[in-house]
Amino acid sequence: MSDEPRRKLLAEKTPFPDGLDERLRAQLTFLVEVDRLKTVLRQSPLAAADRRENDAEHSWHLAMMVGVLAEHSDRPVDVGHTVQLVLVHDLVEIYAGDTPLYDSAAGADQEEREAAAADELFGLLPDDQARRMRALWDEFEERRTPEARFAKAMDRLQPLLLNWMARGGTWRTPGVTADDVRARKAVIGDASGSLWEAGRRLIDEGEQRGWARTSPGE
């Protein structure tokens, strides 16, 4: 058993009334807790305001992208299931924190941190829903299904669009080159050749405009 103190849940700030159905109490406790997602800042800049986006905004944007761009998937996908995947995929960052894409040091223990966060967060739900939520998160991480691969593609395409709108954004991270960006975004091509072709064109054009560094020697 862990010696770490139990995390204080948001729902404990204003406890629910006695006599509430226990299954519903667990569900509402989880739903209040995931409100924390709105406080997890990402590195990507917004297109509509001069600030960084948060994880909840990111997840909403991915859900919208799935609905709009599903026709570009190389294989047919269940849109509803894919939307569930993108809505769940970053919930673990409530406890694990956001790991910047180009920060290899921060990513060293990312898998371990996020798995522990999944256990803790999804464990707030009734057992059947906890298993379902964890299965969705695992599916996204493993990328074995067409839906998971397309969900991952959206996860990489969305910040690409925001960085294009910001004329560089995180592409200007010290030490990061256009080749690094292409390497990190190539996973888009696992789900959609046409979307990766479009994404690569944006990166290439960004490099030509000086929004991303050209690798030394090129």
C-alpha cells in the first residue's frame, strides 16, 4: 500500500447530500474531478486569443476535427467511437501533467506517470465504467485500431494548425528544427495520407518562411 496521502478530490469541497445513489455519487465525483482538465495548460497557442490553450479546449477541438475530417481517413472509422477516444485521451494529464511534444527529458517517464494517473482517475468511476474508460485510453495509446490511429492523427494535426496560425508557435522551441517537426507529425500518415500530405506542406512552407529552423548543414 502506498504511503502517499490520498488526493483530496474537488467534490469534497462541497460534498453531495447524504442518501444519494452510490453509483451516481461516484459518477458525479468523477465528472467534477475532470473539471481539472480546464486548468492543464498546453504549449500550443490559440488561434483566436493571445494565450495558450488548455487540455479541455484541445480535446473539444479534436472531437470537432473528427466529425469534420473523418472522410479523409484511409480506412472507414466509427466517428462516435473516435470522438470518445479523443475526449478521453488527455484526461490522465489532470494528475500526470502535460508533457511537451519536443521535450524528450520530460517524456522519459511519461508512460509511467500517465498509467498511474489512469489508474487513479478512472478508479473513481463504478467498476464497469472504470474498465470501459481505461480500455478507451489504452486503445488510443496502443493505436491498433483505425479509430485510434485517426484519433492520434487528429492529436498531432490540431497543434500543427495552431502553430501555423501562430506563424511558428512551438516550432520555434529552442533546438527544434523543421525536420524534428516532420518526424513528430509523421504519425498523421498512419491514418490519412491526404491529411499528412497537407500537414507536411504546411510545415515545409513554414520552414521556407522562417517559422521553423532548417537543420544544420541543409
